[in-house]
Amino acid sequence: MLHFDTDDLRDVFVYAMIDDYLKTCNHATSTGAAANGQPPKLTDAEVLFVFLIGCLDHGGNCQQAMRAMKRARNITQKLSRSQFNRRVHKLQDRLCELLALLSQWAKTENTQFALDSCPLPVCKNIRISRCQLVQGEAFRGYNASKREYFYGYKVHLITAADGRIVEFDFTPGSCHDQIAFELLNFELAADSVVYADKAYNHHAQEELLAQAAGIAFQPIRRSNSRQSDNDYCTNWLRQQARRHVETDISQLVSHWPRRIHAVTAKGFLLKVVGFVMTHNILFYV
């Protein structure tokens, strides 16, 4: 009698979700550059499956994930490192489309959201002079919660009250948190409420969101704010309502390895997109 554990059922769900979506989109796996026109060793669904399993269980190490899937007989053949990387980069649009679909489900099932940012260092500070992924003073950022500097990117994200990430974007580490108003689309349902911390006090943006999209933006007020809702009770309630975003970020970061290995900045950010998607997938397993 066959025995399946939780991880096996989760893997089946991930592959079935990817395969069904590609079939719905009428996506056809290319035959590659083989002179005889033979089909590739792995289908596009299997490539994305290995990529997401790598982000789920192996800290983004796709070669290790491919070997594990081959031993478990979830795939029949393996690709070289360069072949796999080229295939994944060609499929990044499909990956983002599937992530947008999962995010849309979260938007329709929630009315309260929270906005925040977290650092995404590409290397330790001692290795900044030797870093090849990014270069420049724009990537030197400061993490106020840990009172430390970092070198890399900053992730601006909106999370739903149930923990799913609905929107996110990247900036160099030195960018202020208020840049999120220009990057994120805030494609939320009318009458949605978005909570944020003191860094997002921007009265013009609050009025714009309220008038254009019907979104109530509720940041914690600064002590010198002259807004009428700047009182202790209101700020305390906002703090409690946005507290889940800190837990959501901690859960997302827990999937990251100590160092996200990548050769290019584009590949580095693609792996982060994979971590965000696996974070959302776990809510459906």
C-alpha cells in the first residue's frame, strides 16, 4: 500500500496548480534548440515545479531540488545548471502571472491590509567592496528596527489580514518607505483599509487613495502631526491592526537562506519572487 506524507501531497498540489494554469493559458513547451526536434527533457510545468520546490525546501538551491525530485521520481530527467536557469528566466512572466492570480484571490477575500517594507541584503557589509550583483551608494540602506545598515534592496509589500502577500516591489536600499506610494498599484477593492506605520504619513497620498480608489489609508500618526485623528486610542488600534504584517514578513524571511545565491541581480530578484509565491502557496496546502 502506497504511503504519502504531507510533503508529497503538497508537491502534488504545486505541480497540479502549475500544470493546470499553463494548460488554461494554452501555453506550449518549446522544443528547444535540438537539431532533431525532440521535446525537452523537462516540460515548462516541471521546470517551474522544481523552481518552486527549491524555494520551499532547499533555500532556493534549484539543483539540489532537482536531484531530490529525481530521487523521488517526480521527474524523470535532469537539466544542467545553465539549461535550467535559461528555462526559468524564459518562464518568469508565467510565474508572475500565476502569483498575480493567487494575490487576486487574497484581495477578494480580505478588506483589511497592511503596508510595510523589509531589507533584502545581497551580501554582508564586510563584502560590499567585492559585491558583483549591485554597486553604488544607492544600495546602502538602514534597518531602523535592528539599528543596522545593510547593502542591497528593500522590499515594499502589502499583506492581507490573513497573511497573504497581495502586492510587492523592489527598490535600492536607500529609498525611503514612502516611495511605495509610487511603486505599488493599490489595486484593492473599494472600502478597503490599509494600515501602516509612522513612516507612511503622507496626507496628499491619503486623500488621493480615498478619492480615486475609495481606500482608507490609516498610518500611525507622528507625535507632531496636526491631523484630527492623532490620539492615543486611534494610534493604538492602528498598531494592533497592522501588527500582522510584521509576522508575515518574518514568515517570508524564514524561507530565505543565510545567503541567496545568484549570479546576476535579475536572478537574485527572481528567486525572491519565488519565495513570495511559495509563501502564498502554503496558505492553500
